[in-house]
Amino acid sequence: MIILSWNVNGVRAVQKKGALEWLWLEQPDIFCLQETKALPEQLTKDLTEPKGYFAYFNYPTLKKGYSGVALFSKIEPMNVFYGMKDGERDVEGRIVGAEYQDFFLINIYFPNGGGGPERLAYKLAFYDEFLLFIENLKKQKPVIFCGDVNTAHEEIDLARPDANKENTGFLPEERAWIDAVIVNGYADTFRQLNPNAVSAYSYWDMKTFARQRNVGWRIDYFFVSLNLLSKIKKAYIRNEILGSDHCPIVIEMS
């Protein structure tokens, strides 16, 4: 089973560029998109009713052109859920989850901590609530969550750690949450299978043409419950795929 995750930074934009065509050709079993930035009436039928896939979108309800996630699956899930059901933090369309026979899969676009102290506090509160949410799910069956976490975990995960230690995305309190995820029994699949991989990034700043110089960040992840880790055969980054300021990440499961 191949599962793919990609922050597309606007699904209509990548569709217009033809940057989704490879996905329909490769046909991963499940793929998850973040930052779709679209409302239902803005999407074409080949996205909402794609051939060979069940498609599920969570749309932002606060403002247009912001956030949003989508999950495409060849296998029809047993159940689909949107958000964490708390109301307050579900209005930005950041979560779509699917229950399968052997696991829960959650596609998530975590908040960015930029924009001042209030937004950083919102991000950290979202982090904490999400960990409680998946801990409750894990009591039923194993959990996989993927998407844009908006934080690089260790110095190996970004090109310029020293220059970013006081910037959101690499703050100690943001990184500590990823530590907590791991302590609570979830594995960062890419780092588990590629412990020494360097210059392996999933995001580059477009304004500074950072991708051409590979001055990037690894802020997109697949985390799995430890009892699923033995099923993960490969975890890799598709940095050759263009169309967004992020590139896709992939796991292959037995």
C-alpha cells in the first residue's frame, strides 16, 4: 500500500499547472493534500469525483483561499471524520480522517506559528489538543497521521538551524511537541528508515528561490503508532515533484 502526502499550496493552482497529472498516472492507494485553499463550488468534478477514488474534503469556513485538506482513497473507508469535533479549532478546515479496518489515517495541516504571540499560542494549543485526540483514537486501533506539521524536529531537518533557533518552525517549544509525540508511541517514519539522511527537505521558501539551492526544511511527516512501524517498508521524499513550495512525501506499507 502506497500512501502519499503533499501540501499543494492551492489545489486549483497545481491543477492549472498540470502538476497533478503524475498523481493520476501513478495512482497511489491513498493520497492526502493539504492547503487546498478551495471551497466546493471552486472545484472541478475530476477532483470531487475522481475516477477510481473516493474523495473527501474539509473546507475552511472562516475565510476563502485559506487552509483546507483533502483525502483520496481507492479503498472506501469504514468512517470519515472532519476535525477534532471541538468547534473552536475545527473552523479552519485542517483535518480529514478515515477509519480503515486496521488503522486510522489522519490528514492534517497544522497551523503556522507566524503572525505574533497569539498565533503561536494557537498553534501550540492545537498541537496539544491533537495529541490527546489521537491518543483516544489509538485506544481503538493504530494511528497514522500525515501532513504539514510546520515544525522541523532536529537540526538535521533544516538547512540553517543556527539561523532559525528563534524563528517559528524551529522554536524549542514547537520541537518539544514532536518529542512528546514520539514519547507517546509514534514514529517519524522517514527518520526511522533514513536515520542519517541529510539535505532531505520537503519545503523551500519560494521568495528567496531556496529550492534551487536546497535551503529547505523537513516539516512534512508521516507518523505511525509503534505497532505499525514494522509494516512500513519505505519512507521517502519526492523532491523532484514541482508545483508547490512543498514536495510530496510517501510511505509504502505491507
